[in-house]
Amino acid sequence: MWSDEQIDTLLDGIRYRRMQTRVLYEKTQELKNAAHAAKVGDMFDKKMAKLAEAISKFDKHIEKLEKVANEVRALRLQMGERDML
């Protein structure tokens, strides 16, 4: 037969092992969350880089468009036409 002290010791050991498992689970979950946040952060950085690249390309196209529009305006002036806008 088990004494009250032996039962308490057994239960304390079980609780301690259970707590160790819980702590391990929580630490693992934190690592998982950090890894997920890092992955999302990496994806965000990549998308932001693509956005910056797209804006740069768009700016170059706008500059080309403005150059051609100004050339057309200059040709109109040479032909004697006034601003038609």
C-alpha cells in the first residue's frame, strides 16, 4: 500500500513532467510563430522590392511619355499651332 507521502511524490513527479512537456510545447510554438513571422516578413520584403521596381519602371515609362508629348508640342509650335490642351 502506498503512503500519502508516496502518492504525493508520485503526483508531483507526474505534474513536473507534464509541466516540462508544456514548457517545451510553448517554446516550440514560439519558435514556430517566430519562423512564420520571419517568413511573412521575408515575403513582405520581396513584395515591397517588386513594388519599388514596378514604380521605377512606371516612372521611366512616364518620362518617355512626357518626352514624346513635349516633342509633339514642339512640332506643333513649329507648324504654327497653339496649345491644343
